[in-house]
Amino acid sequence: MRRILIMGAKGVGKRTLSNLIEGEQTTNKNNLDLYYRKKTIIAPGEFLEQTWLNNALIMVSQNQAYINLFLINSLDNSYYPPAFANSFTKRNIGVITKIDLMDEKNYKKSYQMAEDLGLDQIVAISNKTQDGLEKLIEIIKEAEA
């Protein structure tokens, strides 16, 4: 069964978003390996920090995912290699997280980071207020079909 690959820096909201997609909470915290759930795969931030693990993300996406979510937040020092999304063959969605905590300057910086990745689409969400989540769920359902 193919899943949704969720990747991003530490603290960007990967587990929270996975909980919302899964419809249930997980007690798993700070895993240093890929965390497989029914609908999602959570890649720890270390897979982006250590560039030699970038190929593992590409391989997991190719073999086990139907959509990739790149979580981005300038407040949490999100970092990806330039045009990183171009290395993936699945649909790539940029998800700007924690928009309820951002001012306009940080939002613009996050949006620019997302554009630099070469993503298919960019969505801004707040896991706390759930702004933008409906649009993200629509995109996921569309990719699943």
C-alpha cells in the first residue's frame, strides 16, 4: 500500500500533520528512523540534515509513496537542497506550516523557500487552527485517485 511521505526539519509539524491525516494520535516521538503508519511515512529531520540520506528519501518516495509533502517553516530553519523536489517522480506538495505563528515577513520567506524547491503546488496550513487543511486534504485525495 502506498502512503504519503512527510518530510521536513525538526519541529516543523510532521507528526502533528500525520496525526491529522491518520485521524489518530501517535505516542512516537523523535524517531531517528522512518516511521511507518497506515497512511503516512514520517521522515525524521535528520534525513535532510545529513545530505547522504537524501537518496534514501528519494528511494522511499519512489517505492512506497504516492505523494510527497515537503513541510516548510522559516521559523524552524527548514532546509532542503536547491530544487530538491525535482529529484522525485511523485507529486510534490509544499506545505508551509504554523502560519498562525508567522508574520508577513516569515510567510514570504517560507513561500520563497517552497518556490526554490521546484514543487508542483504550495499550500499554507495551521495545524493548530486547521486553516488550509481542507485544501491539503483535497490535494491528497486527488493524488490518491
